[in-house]
Amino acid sequence: MARIGLERSGRWTAGTVNVHERVIQELFARRRGALANGLRALRRLRERADYDLATSFDAALADETRAKAAALQRLLDTF
């Protein structure tokens, strides 16, 4: 959703390489730091869940992650 919002004006495109990081950097450039930091935090949590198999992902962390995602969704709705 952030990518679509950024590309909507037609003056910027994320391309196809490192798209997540490019979106985050563009959000910082547009002074949307709260959104950029939130997306970066969610990406780290996803990478941890996907690749750090030695660490458990308990219900509390899952709930916290869902809450962060919901908060970011509300920010994206204003974007």
C-alpha cells in the first residue's frame, strides 16, 4: 500500500530490486518517518520469523506484531 501511494503521482517508481528498502527510503525523503520506521520494524519481525528458526515467535510477539501492522494500516489510510 505504501508503494502504491508513493507511485500514485507517477513521479517515482520503486523498481524491482530492493523494493521494500526503496519504499522506506522514499518515505523518509518525504518526511513520513513514522511510517518508514514502522515498515522497517515490521520487515525485521518478518525476517526474524522467516529466517531465525532458533528463536520462537510466541503469542505475545504475534499480538504485538498485529497491533503494529494495524497502526501502520491507519497511517497508510491517511497517506
